[in-house]
Amino acid sequence: MLADISNHFRHSKTKEIAKHFSPTVNLAILNDNNTYSKVQAEIILESFFKMNQPKGAKIIHRLDNNANYQHAVILLSTTEGNFRVSYSIRINNDQPQLVEIRIEKSGN
């Protein structure tokens, strides 16, 4: 699942990413950090992709040895520069759900 989500970021497939959102998502994009509903988080992420069109994504760290928690960090290259994207997935009622996404500028 971590690789699938990374691929969705690479191709700015907001709807595919949003399919995995938990009912509320902790979303931090640059200096804006808040907890949003699934719908709000999807709109904000879509807006980010409109301003920063992805050109590529590479997983630089992954933690997937716990059955109930997964975490990944990707380097997302866009038309406006590189970003470090980290996201966390928790299992809730046997369903993996994205609970947190952090996007920050990368020096790479």
C-alpha cells in the first residue's frame, strides 16, 4: 500500500489518495497544519497539486513491519521544486486508513 500511495502522489491522483483517508486527516502542508474531514483534506491536497505539479516521486524511507501501522517518506519532485512528503497509515476495522500527511519543502 505504501508504494501505491507513493505512485498516486507521483501522478497527483488526489481521488485515489483520498479513498484511503480516515474520517479525519491530520494534514500539514508547508506552514498550514490542521485536522480536516476527508472532503476538506482532498480539496486542500488537490489545491497543492495544482500549484505544484508532480514530476516524480521516490520512497526514501518506509516503516511497514508493524501490522497496524505503516509510515513512509517520499521525495516528491514538482514543477515548483522538491518536497518531502511523509504519511502514516493505521489499520482501523481491518481497513488501512491514511491518518496523517505532512508536506514540507526539501533542500534536495
